[in-house]
Amino acid sequence: MKELLCFLRPKNTAEKAVFCSLFTFYGTIAAYLVFTTNIIDNKDLLFNLYFGFDTQNFVSSFFSFHSTSHLRDVAHPVFRILMIPVILIAVAMDFLFGFKVKVLFLTLFTSILVSCSLMFIFRYLISFLHIGLKRACLLICIAAFFSTNLILSFSPESFPVSLFLLTFVFVYSSFRIREKGSVPFFHFFLLALLTGGTTITNSIKCCIPDWFSDLSMKKKITRTAYVALMLTGVFLMVYFVVNTGFFYFKGVDEVYIPWTDMFDQYSLYSGVYASVPILYNGYAEMILSNFLGSPVLFAEFIYIPVFNTIGFPEINLLPYAHIWQYFVICFILATFVIALFKRFKNRFFIMLIFSFTVDLVIHVVFCFGLCEAFIYGAHWIFVVPMIWGWIYSENTGRKEKLFWDVTFVALGFIIILNNSIKMLDFIQFAQQHYPV
């Protein structure tokens, strides 16, 4: 446990500088939105004011003791329990200083999570891949302006916690396997419990690093089976204990069957949108623009009334309208392919590709959440700067590195400029329609 806690802390001055710079940047955006708008904490409408996020519901209900409904969530089986310390602080902030201070605390908490996630990636680029300080800063700067990271930095939800945990799992596991051959079983189970308990589909990803350790195949299978059984037992215990009211001493009117809820959620989020994509010219455009594009590069915004409401506009994303936007996303995918050809024999690189493949299978093959891939499918975003780092690593020649330097500077300029303009549009929308 001490080893995990030590890995959480910044290791040197460079990491401290990266974390402080990112937190200052994200925290400023978060604080500005909190005190000039109520789009994050609107009390009149609890759902879907921006990009399908339910931050209003989380702020008003989840981070309080007024509701137990969040405990009965098959997608986030133990998230509320894991967040009890944060909930206690949030409730105290609300009681002592008022609701807005509570919201500020929660948004700054998410800013810290996103900043830490990028700090771990920075450590991976510097200390694991040894690509150099300037190039690592370049890649982190680009990643900091990914649309997912910008939005998550002020959105109190489960997604920022998932992003933080996924990044930690893959960075920590890479270092631990390279240095000592494997991850201790307790660490393996604990990280799988935390990550899978926050978002259940990420349980699979936590098993990936163990399969690239130095352990025998028999031991890998055994460890994975034990973790799967233990997680299933813990999640089912939480479901049924909560259902009978033992946790919050509040009973329910009906028996809760978690796997029924799972199938209901799958049907809801993989139905009509997958077979008849709304606003999209076919399934391929939906994948390219919504699943692969939106997490990195904002598309044009659309303003529509929230379902069954009048006077509550929602901001969401249209398909890409310009060829250059598709070119940017195709180029990013091309960097994955180039890196794969260069490093396909490296187990630590393939580990990242497997993580990305899990998301492809869940969201593209099985279509789960493809209708709102910005929040359901963007759990692969953390691997992008790490894969870019592999392009620079090891036997890359001087001219090739110079080519990639120029390429990533140009790519970064496009992403930063586009997403900065869109963030200003988002802030203007929030101030116009949801002022304090």
C-alpha cells in the first residue's frame, strides 16, 4: 500500500511544475464557471445540460446524503462508497460556507484528478520512455487541450475518477513490471476494485497489464480468475446489501437484480442510435466523428431543448462539418498505426493498444454508448500521448525526431486553437442561458 501511495506523489521538480501549471489552468476555468454560471449545479434541471453529462444531479444528489439511488447503479457499483470522504467534505463545505463553495470544491477536485492523470503521463514519457523534457512538455500541452480533458476538469462525475485511475493503473504497472517483473496480487486486486468499481467496464482493462508480466501463463490465468471472482463477489454483495437497506438503513420496494439493470442500460444506449444514427450520414461517420473525434477535437456545437423541457437549452456536438477535422482524426489514427509497426514487439506498447482495443470492442462492435461516445467511449484518451511517446522512443533517428517535432507542433496548434475557441463558445453559452 505504501508503494502505491508513494507513486501518487510528484517525484521531482518537473512533475510538480507540470501538476501546478495544469491545476492552475483547469482550476481557473472551473472557478470561473462556478461563480459566473450555474450550468454545473443547476437546481431546476438535473440532467444533460452539456454533452450528456449529469453534473447537476451529481452535485445536488450524489455528493450529499439526500439520495441512495446512486448506490443502485450497475455501471458504477461501488463508486459512491469510494467517494464517501469526498462526500463528507462536500457536505461540510455546504453546511459551513454555502452551496457554491461546495460546488467549487467538487470542481477543483476534478481539476486535480485530470491534472494528476496528465502528470502520470508526463512521468511515463520522461522516466519510462526517456523522450526528453521538451518533447514530453509538448505532448502534455497538446493532451491538456483535448476536449475530454477540458470538459472533465470541471465536471464532478465518475468519468474524471475513471480517467485518473486508468492512467495510474497503466503507468504504475508499466514501471512495476519493468523493474520487478509483476504487480503484487493485492495491488492488482485493489486497483481493479477501485477502477472497476468506478466504471465496471474498466475492470477488463485492469487485467491487461498482468498478462504482460514475467509470470507464467498458468499464474496469469489463475490471478485473473481470482480477481474476476473476487470483484464479482464484492459487486454483488454491494448490490444486495444496498438493496436490502443495510448500508443507509433505508429499504426499497422491490428486489433489485443488477444484471437486469445491465441489460436495460445496454438496450438503452445501444439501440436506435446505433441502427439509425441521428444527424450522422452512416455508421462509419458516427464512429469517426463521435467516438474517435469528439474526445480529442471539438466539433461544431448544436443547441437543442433538453428532452421534455421548455426554456432549458442543451449544448451538444454535431458531426464534423469540415474535411480538415476528419484529416486531423485520421492522422492521429495513423500515428497509432505507425507506432504499432515500429513497436509491435514491445509488450509495454502493446499493453496500451490492448486498452484501446477494449474500447473499440465495447463501443464500436457492441455499440454501447455510441450515441454519447463523448462520455461513454472516451476512456481511451489517456493512451494517446503515451503512444505518441513511443514514436519518439528508443531507435528513432535525429531527422525522424525532427519530423515528428514539426508534426506535433502543427497538430498541437490546430487542436489548441480549435478547442480554445470552442471552450470560449461553451462559456458564452453557459453565461447566456445559465447565469448565476
